[in-house]
Amino acid sequence: MATTPRARARAQTMNDIVRIGREHLATDGAAALSLRAVARDLGVVSSAVYRYVRSRDELLTLLVIDGYNALGDAVDAALADASDDPIEGLRIVGRTVRAWALAEPARYGLLFGTPVPGYDAPAEQTTVPGTRVITTMQNLFARAYHAGVLTAPARERPISSALAGNFAIIRAVFGHDVPDWLIARGVTMWTGLFGAVSFDVFDQYGTDSFADRAELFELQLEGLLEQLGYHG
């Protein structure tokens, strides 16, 4: 069904609100976001904006969803022309996450940085976009495992029944028949990846600690692949 002019106008206004919100996020930070300021840049009275976005928290949620989807789109685009090698796919995911984060530090900070005081992202709206990259990584982990390129641990550590239950849920959610050790290592890889990127983006290394952070990241990425079970 074709959209009406009114629906198109509303969609365009929402796009403009999110775009201006991104600009304010970059210049003022998440905690200082203001619907009044957005309305001013949009060229309307503040009451008009409230017909589209009811609160600062709702604007933050729109920006969170927008950011997660932008990151997910960047990863999907980078993988679209990649080979079928799941290990190379994981390298591409890592490099793409880092490149996007360095290009969009304010948006990355909203997603993975210090929580905004008084704001809790609604899970029913943000979980799906927020797990896009993790879902992609889980699929690559499973493909690598079934391709036989990951080495199992010599001795698998026992885990509690509670954690085993968590891992069973993860298997069911993603639809992957993989062992517990790979789920644990996969969690370590994706948290390690975002930890390494966060240290870089938020300049937690210090100014002069490393001459080439891109080279350092490649070493970190290979180390994460090795702990996953890949040894070339």
C-alpha cells in the first residue's frame, strides 16, 4: 500500500529529529540532549516536537536504535563482499566495529560507554538492533566450529547447572549446535573485541603508550581468535 503524503511528511520529520539528535549528541553529549534544542534547530516550537517524540528518554531510545542499526549495517556491508571463510569474517567484523567506533565516537559512546544518568534503554525496543553484531559473530563462531577450524580445549572445565542452563538458552536462541566451551570462548571474544575498541575510542591507553594502535588491534584480534580455538 502506498504511503500518504502525511505519512511521508511524518517519516521525514522523524528522520530530521534523529539526525539533529545525532548532531547534538556529538557536540553536547547524551546527558545534555534537549528536545527544546532539537526543536530550535528543526525550526519549530518545542510543542510541535512533542507530537513526534514525547521525552528526552524517547529521543535517546531513537538514537540508541539508530546507532545499533548503523553499526549493524556497517558490519553487514563489510561482510557482503567477503569470502566464506568464517575466521576472515570475524576479522572483518572486528575491523569494521573499530572503524565505525573511531568514526562515530559519540554514537559508540552512547551504545557502549558510560550510562546516561536516569535513562534505561527499553529492552523490547533495543534488544534486537543491539544484538545484531553479536548475532553475526555467533553465526561465524558456529560456522568455524562446523568447518573444523577450531580446536577444543584439552580439558573442558566443568560448569554449574545454572550456567549450563544459560548456555542452553543461547544455543536455542541462535539455533546453533555448539558445545559449552565454544559458547564461553565466544562470549570472551565479543567482550574482548568491544573492550579493545572501547580502550581505543575512549583513549584509555594514554597518548604515548602505543605508536600504532591499528597494529596493536590486529595483534589483539589474532589473540582473540587464538583463544576462540583458531591456530591457523
